[in-house]
Amino acid sequence: MSRSTWPLWEVFVRSQHGLAHKHVGSLHAPDAEMAINNARDVYTRRNEGVSLWVVKAADIVASSPADKGPLFDPADSKVYRHPTFFPMPDEIKM
Amino acid sequence: MYAQMVETGVKSVRSVDDLSGPDRIFQERVDAGIRIEPQDWMPEAYRKTLVRQISQHAHSEVVGMLPEGNWLTRAPSLKRKAILLAKVQDEAGHGLYLYSAAETLGVSRDELIDALHAGKAKYSSIFNYPTLTWADIGMIGWLVDGAAIINQIPLCRCSYGPYARVMVRVCKEESFHQRQGYDLLIQLCREGNQSQKDMAQEALNRWWWPALMMFGPPDQDSPNSAQSMQWRIKLFSNDELRQKFVDQTVPQAEYLGLTIPDPDLKWNEETGHYEFGEIDWSEFYEVLKGNGPCNRDRLQTRVRAHEEGAWVREAMAAYAQKQAQRAAA
């Protein structure tokens, strides 16, 4: 495996106070262990996180930007999914 | 500015009304402030310009490790050594983020590094100057990183998503860079003895004009700026950014008791800005051509590091392959 074929990994970090891993960037590494170590060196120099995920970019499936409209617009007409659609009487705490 | 004089390959800027088809849709998105992402259609010239700019920026970070790396073994205290190590480490990280952003445009890391090592790719002129004294480390943090911040903050809002996001991260880290340099100079200039103050003044004399040159040639001599600005890669002109740098830095020099080596430097009450003297642009062009004090040395050092580190890359690849074969067996 020459360096030009090292896979690309996307890096996700969960902070101490965070609930979810956030995408922070990417790097090339020959295997998972090097990917984690390098991700730690590059993306957590300032206590950014307590947990790291590295995922091969090739394993990520992304929705196409061109399909954004048809893919997401079913939600546009369903405003009743939000609690604010239902005003409550003042004397009711809900 | 870390990317200076980035060529767009475009002879004249066409206004959005003169564009049609995908070019027009693209320009309208840019004008609306919508970020362009890697999967989006973009004009080939826009893609090429970004590859040049982002890779030049990345090369600058990595080459920029060298003038500061020069003083790691001679930092005057353990605290200063640890701080300088952290800064140099950050620059490597910045290079990595930027190479990653450039790769989203369809170019490989190896191609970019090969171009640098072959002397075909540019990097910021400022890194071709030597660090002759400990005070130079302060000057780099204060002036060079200070100039970089002024350039990089607007880039956080540039039209290309991956580049803008990298800049957000870089800017967070860059403010430590400027502060550690200025803190170093406060110690030399306000708490130091006369020879330390003299050392700082002498360093300022050598770094001031090259720092001003970091912003690139004057607007009237920057033919590529108009297209970069229409594409919202560049948001402010070279002269605007340079003026901002001077205005912010003069009071900082006064606090240190240092004299900026420009007899024409003068506050203009009417404009609310400092006037400053003529820059010797022939020096800038010579340095970019390869005739600065350290160009050859910088390139040789980079090439040697790459060649001497080959065994590490080969070992990592061999180990990964061996582990994969074992797992498959």
C-alpha cells in the first residue's frame, strides 16, 4: 500500500459536554489505529473531546445536494409535528 | 495572503448579467451567500483558483514551521520551549486541514507536495526570511500571525464550504499564536535589559516591511483580485487588509517602546488611518522568484525531511497490510 492509496477517514469528536459526535475534519491513514492516533493529535489538542470516531470516507453514504428538495419537503407541510402548533390555555401547564 | 497573487486564469471579469446557464446559476448562488460544496457544479477556473490558493496556504503552514523550528533547541526557558513546540505543532495541523480541504477539489496530497518539492508551487514570501535571534520568534508571532489573522477572518466567510470551515478552526488556534509572540516581546521590551530591548528593535527593523508585503501587491497591481472577489474567495482587497494591519499594529509597537522603521509613518486625523511609506516591491518579487535569503534552504529542508521520512510511511503501510492479511486469514 503506497501512501497514495492510504484511505481517507472522516473524524468525529464528542466533547465532554456534548451529546453527539460532531464532524471535525478528515485525514489519511493506512489503518484504523493510526487513524485514531492521528485524529487525536490533530483534532483534540485543546481538550475538544472525550470520544473519537474515525470512519472511512468510502463507507459514508451522503444524500445528494440536488435531491434536497424532494427528499426533505414532505416535512414542510407537517407543521403540526411542532408543539408550538398547539397553543395551550394559560391556566394549563403543558 | 498566505496565498499571494493567486492566478485565476481569467482575463476579464464578466458580470452576472453577462453569464448564462450553469455559470450564471453558480454566480447567483455565490452572490446570495450560499456556500459551494464539493459535490456542487463549479466553473473549472473557480476550482483551479481554489486548488492554487488552498494548496499555497497549506504549503505556507508547513514551510512556516521551519523558521520557528530553528529556535526550539535554543528557547530561553522550558516554558517558552513548550509554547513554541505547541505553536509549531499547530502549524502542522493547519497544513493538514488545508491539504484536506484542497483534496475535496479533486487533487491528491501527493500531487500538491510533489509540486512544492519540485519548486513549482508557491508559498508565502514571508517564510523565506531567517530567524536570527530569539526576538525574531516574537516578531513572527506578533506580526506574521497578526497579519495572517487579518487575512483569515474574512476567509471564514468565503464561498467554498470546506475552505471556510477550515479557516474557522485555524482562526481559533491562531489567536494563541499572536499572543505568545507579543507576550514574548512584552517580556523582552518591558521587563528586559537594554541589550534585550535592542535585540527586539533590531528584529522589528528586519521583519516590518516583509510583514507588510504579506498582503500582496497594491490593488492596482493585482489583476487577479477582481475575479477572486466576484467569486467571493477574496472578500477584501490587499490594500484594505494592509491598512487594517498597520492601524492595529502601531499602538502595539508603541506599548513595547519600539520604533517602526518607517520615517513616513504618520497618523492622519482626517482619514482616521496611519499613512505609511513606500514598500520596495522589487524585494517582494525577487523573493517570490526564489532569490530571498532562505528559499533554497527551505526547499532543501522540506525535500530532505520527506525523503528521510520515507521509511516511516513505508513501515506504516507494511504493518497495515500485514495486519489486514492476518485478519483475513
